[in-house]
Amino acid sequence: MVHMTKRLAKVVQTCSGYPSQWDAWTTDGQYLYLRYRHGVGSVERQPDQDVDSWGANPASMLREWNDGTDKGVISLEDFLTAAGLELAAGADVS
């Protein structure tokens, strides 16, 4: 897995409950799928938000961690900190 700081230009929360998940785009246009469930957070690089376009490529996993809590809800701020991601100045967050 690759660990690098990426700046996010746009983040859209697609589920606020269990699991917490977001669609996100980096400042260079790369789509990322962010998910947190059972205390496990993950950041996947995918072609776009259409799950039918996703493949089972292990290289798509940029970051994964387990905080040992078994929780399914996390704030975006806490997720970004744990994932090593940050919002770009003026990022569109909804």
C-alpha cells in the first residue's frame, strides 16, 4: 500500500451512518473512494464513482488501517487525519 499526502478538492458524503463513506476527488482529478466500517478505514483509487467500472486490482488500495474500535461512524476530519489526506484550500465539501 502507498501512503502519501493527497489534497482533496471535492468530497461528497454518500453514507453518514454505518459505514461512513465518501466520494472524493484530488486536486489533480483522481477519484478516491473513502470508507470506514468495523473500525477499518480505507482509501481506494478507482476510475470514477461508478462501481461497475471498478476492478479487483490490489494496487487500487492506497491506504487501509484498523483502529481496533469496531465502530462504523467517523467524522470526515478524523478520517482524513487517519488516512493522511487533507482538504485543499476552498475544497467543496458536502
